[in-house]
Amino acid sequence: MSRKAIMGAILFIVLILTPLSGISSMKTVVENGPIVKEVYAAELSTVQLNKTEAANQIDAFMRTIKQPTDKDGKVLHIKSKTDLLNQFKNIADRQAAEPFINELYQEEKGSVYLKPTEWPPSFDKQADYDVVQLSKGKAEVNQHLNSALYGDLTITIQFEYDDKWEISQIVYR
């Protein structure tokens, strides 16, 4: 039996069995030809971000962004901003971490230094916050903050799920 015939048979079986199984839609991820993974929409809809998981992920982000430095502000154990960005793997996507890194750190003579600036307002897991499910695989955490330096503001931390929850965007309003 040819590969084309086998793929046609598999597609036929999937099309026939999918309605019978109660699964309304299916997303198939294809990399370089073979099917790598199938994610069912019904399964994804059951994935919800809870407060503990959100707080843990935000804590990991804050621990990573606040790198240890020497007395001159030189970041220890990091040689470039790219190295620092790589520390966010499994915590946040590049688009969420990069603005913070660019605002807080500078690269100079093969090292990374902390800029002399104020830290942005931080999420406080001891204070009230809401976790809102936006759609399948998307959620956000909202927290109202009040500080002497920044006044009243709301921090919104958006998450996306792709095998695990990751921070996708942080917005202050």
C-alpha cells in the first residue's frame, strides 16, 4: 500500500471517528512532514490557570529578572542579554521578557550591567488578584496596585498554554 493510500485511510478514519467520539474539533501539528502531536480542542478547554500556578510562574519571572550583581552592577554568571533571555525558557516567551531586559540591563564589554533605574511595579502574591480565563489556552492575572512612586495602576499578566502555562505579555495601566 502506498504512503498516499495509507494517509488517505488515516484521514478517513479520523473523519469518521471524530464525530462519534464527541470531540468537535482537532488541531494537528505537522513538523517536516510527519504528524508530531494532536491536540484536541475538548482537552484544551479543560486546561485552566489556577492562582497557585499563576503566582508561581510570576515569582519565577521576577526571580529571573532580578539577577544577582557585584558592587559595580555587573550581573554575575551572565555574559549577554541573549543569555539572560534564555533564562526565561519555560517561564515567559521572548516578547514578554525582552522589554524588561532592555529597560533594566545594558550590555558592555562582554558583560551585562544593571542600569541605574527604578524597578517596575511588581506583582504581590499576598495582595488580592484575579485569574480570568480568556479563551481556550489563554488567561490573565489582574492586580490593582498602589505605590508612592507609581500611584494607582493595574498590572495585567497574560498567559498562554502550549503544553504548559507561560507568560506572554505584561501590561501596566
